[in-house]
Amino acid sequence: MRYASASLPEPQLFRDACRRGLSVVRPLADAARDSDAGGWNFGRAWPPSYEAYGRMRALTTLKLAASLKPQRLLEVAAGDAALSASIVRDGAAAYANDLRGDELRSALARFRNGSLIEVLPGNVFDLDPAQTGLFDLIAACEVIEHVAHPVEFLIHLKRFLEPGGRIMLTTPNGAYFRNPLPTYSEIESETDLEARQFRPDADGHLFLITPAELSAMAAKAALEIERIELCATPFITGHCRFASMRSEFGAGAFYMMEQLCQRLPAAVKEKICYSMIAILR
């Protein structure tokens, strides 16, 4: 298992996203301002806070995905498909899947290039590579912790990979010191979780996954982990009462602390970082 420094955004880009929202990187239409739930795309949020963390996670995920230079992207459980819209802008072909097909189409209408993204509605397990074709990058962001059978999920995604293709996963880090849920190895019956799977947001988390558990899952799916990145310390998330210190003036100092934490040993980062990004092949 190879740990790598997180693909954190440049400080000025992070600061711009805190001041102006994720519209600084997303190709949003002007009309999207009218449906900006939570202010993620156009609102202001300073660290330490969950909102600032969400901006950093989105920027980090986009930076890592773009660095892989995909030609054909499949984004599963895509939500608003913002990653697809941003990748398409760089010339890739993108396909977005989500259980809520109508909501996905409505979300794509908020992007200037949303019409370029192919919608694949429905359960990802019902998709067939014989119909969709193969992809050099599959993105599953904040998904695997909502799936009752995560190894089967990885095996299914592997069917859609071109030779040499990669799967990019993001998920909360189960080794984080404030982890409130059981980790995958502590689950007694995956079948008992089936009735609760695929629910959105944090309320739908079935378990969390540690880096070691993810490595074991990948091996069972005949995949290997190319790299794991850990990020999002309390200096950004606002955990441990740091949220009471949020301000525009302190944003640079908190982000510098986040960057410095990337120099810590992997064993320490496993405990203090809330977010995990992994590349599998």
C-alpha cells in the first residue's frame, strides 16, 4: 500500500473557493445561482468548518482526477455530476450514473456543458459494460461506504475498466480518531445492511473503511492500490472545537497547518485525517 501526499489545491485556489464557492472551478451557468443549496457553488465559507472541508475535498478530488488525464470517465452515484462537468471541460468524454436519474438531469442543466455528459440512470449494479463500453477512469466519490457488499461493488466496477484503467475512490477514513461508526471488519453481516444501502449523505453510511481494510478489499477484487491520499485534519474540518475559530483572517494559517500535516508519518496521518482518496488498478 503506497501512501502519497494529498493532491491539495494551491492555497490561493482554496481561498478563492472559500470566498466564492466551487464556481471557481465548475463550469456553472449563471442560472445555477438560483438553485445553490447550501451555498456550495457560490456561497462563502471559511475554515475550520465542514463547508470549507467540502470545498477542499472537491478541489482535491478534481485535481487528482485531472492529473490522471482520463479520455473516458464513468462517474457512479454522481449526485450533481460536478466532477464529470469539470472533466469534460478538459476534453474527456464523461458518463454519469445515479439512482435518481431525473435529479441528475436537472443538476446537469446547471452546467454550461451539461448536455455533453451521457446520463446512465439507475442502480450501478444494473449497468452492463457491453452497453456502456469501457473506461480508463471510474470515479466513485463517497459511495463505497453506502454499499452493503463493497467487494462485489469493486468487482463490478472492474468490469468497466479498460486495460490499464483506474478506479478513483473517495471515502471517510475509518482509522480517523473521531470515527463514530464501526469499520468494515467489525460488521458481522453484510446481508443485514442491504435494506439500508444506497441512502445519500452521512445518514446513509453503513460503515467506514480503514486504509488496511481497503487494501484487503482491493485484493479480494483482484485489484491493487496504486496510491492512497489522506487529508482533512481538524484544522480544516472544524472538529475538536476548532470550528469556533473559523474566520477569513485565519484561513491561510489553518490551511498552512493542513499542508504541514502532509509531512507527518503515515501512521499519524491515519489517525488525524478525516478523508481518504485511493487510486486502484
